[in-house]
Amino acid sequence: MDAEQLREYATPPRRRRRYRVGYADEVETDNLFTVLMGSVVEPRREFIEKHSLEVRNLDI
């Protein structure tokens, strides 16, 4: 994505929000991070499909 595209699609700084997200169980947190940010696609796809109906706010 070039700079112009990034500028067009990025959320303006005044509208950005930061939230602390976490789990009490460190092992579960590490596993979830690995699924969502790892290089293997299939577990991420399965997670998204399994939890897709639970989404309340989606910014796309």
C-alpha cells in the first residue's frame, strides 16, 4: 500500500481508540496470539469462522 492509499484508508488519529485486551491465563493468551498473528492461515480462519457471529463492533 503506498502512502496515498494509506492516508485514504487509515483511521484519523482523533478517531483512534486504544483498548487493553488480555486474558488471565498466559498460556491461553499466547496460544490465541499465535493463532491470530501466526503464519499458518487455517487456524486463524477456523477461529474467525467460529467466532464471527459474536462480533459487536467491526471496523473495516
